[in-house]
Amino acid sequence: MGTKIRWTNETWNPTTGCSRVSAGCKHCYAEQISLRFGRSKKPWTARNAADNIVLHPERLRKPYTWRTPKRVFVNSMSDLFHELIPDEFVAQVFAVMADLPQHTFQILTKRPERAAAWPGPWPDNIWMGTSIENRRVIHRLDEIRGCGAQTRFISAEPLLGSLTPIDLTGIHWVIVGGESGPGHRAMNHQWARDIRDTCLARGVAFFFKQDSGPRTEMRPWLDQMVWEQYPGALVPPYPAAALNEVAGSG
Ligand code: SF4
């Protein structure tokens, strides 16, 4: 299955389900989709986590079916480092990733303390990121810095407040995005500009995913420029007008 998420090519969900941990989870799309389609019966509270988290060992072989190299978002519908996912299962997921160096696996967690304690091995095709939506959870930055991955990143999406000043030492990539969907919380563009400028000053890759808005992937530009950098690929931004297919979206 492909994905609309612009910074990846594929999603792979060896587990599904999660529980909310911070303000960025308020409108979790994975929860909304799971409830809408009956994959979860109960809201994603901590109390319901044991019912909502499901391991899918039958999906562990899925990455072996991809013939061309891909960037793969691991657990777009869950959090691989949720405390209820057993070490033994996380180890199986890591073994698959290590076995397929042609793919780049992008893990994103709101539980970076467990990622920092994870012993690995951490081959260089595993990128490890954490979500930071406001300064209340800025401690996640130190935790992700402490993990063994060779490429570490931040997803500031949904960006709900200023993160400035932010120390990007040991960080290789920052994704910024506003919240999408009904009831979305507006992103102040200055918060995004400040992060962009810090990335530029530090030589850290910057990816601007989307503005806040009622639909996902709206206005994927900042100050009319499209930023699609990746770790080790600091390509210049280009004008939003070049994005013909979405230029009319607002
Ligand atoms: S940690 Fe991620 S998957 Fe889990 S509830 Fe929060 S936003 Fe959703």
C-alpha cells in the first residue's frame, strides 16, 4: 500500500493500536481511522491500550515483497515503542529491518525513552525519530539523541507551539507540519520559520510537510517555498508554483 505521507514511500504496520500520551495525540489520525473502520472498539486511552494494541506477526514478511528500494514509515498506525509491545516482538521487527538494507526504515515514536534504551543492533538503514509538538515534550529531544540509531530525526507535527530555542546537536532531520482535519489547531508560521532557520544554520535537513488545515497535505510550502530535504541530501527549496498538482489547493 502506498501512502500520501510525502516524506515516505510506504507504510508497514507490524503492530496496530496505541494510547494517547501528549497534546499531539489529541486528533490522532490512526485512532480516528481505527475507530471509524471498526479496527479498534474503544478510544485509545491508556486504560484501553491492552485491548487496542494488536501484534501482527503475519505482516513481518511484508517488506520482503517490495522489489525496489523504499523509504518505509514503520507503524504509521501505532507506536513501535509503546510499553505494551513486548521486547521479543520489537526484536523481530528490528531483525527484518536489518535483513533488508536496500530499504530505509523510518520509525517515529512518542516514547523515545524506550528507543534510547533499545540495544539494537542499529544498522544505518534504520532512522529513528520522535515527535515534538510543543516545549512541554522538548525532553524527547535529549532522549532521541541518546538512542543508537545513526540517523536521528524530529517530527514537529502537529506543531502546536514555538520550539525555539532548539538545540539540534546530534539531530539529522526535522519534519515540520501543521495539524490537519476537522478541529485542527492552527500553526503559527513563525514557529516553522524559526525551526527552518535553525536547521539552515546547523546544516540539518528540513522538510516542510504541510500547513494546518481541514485536509491533509494542504499547502505543502512555507513562505511559498517547498522544502523536501532528507538526511544527507540538503537540496535547495523550490517555488511552490512548481507544484502544479497542488498549487490550486489554497
Ligand atoms: S503516540 Fe502516535 S499513534 Fe499513539 S496515540 Fe499518539 S499520535 Fe496516535
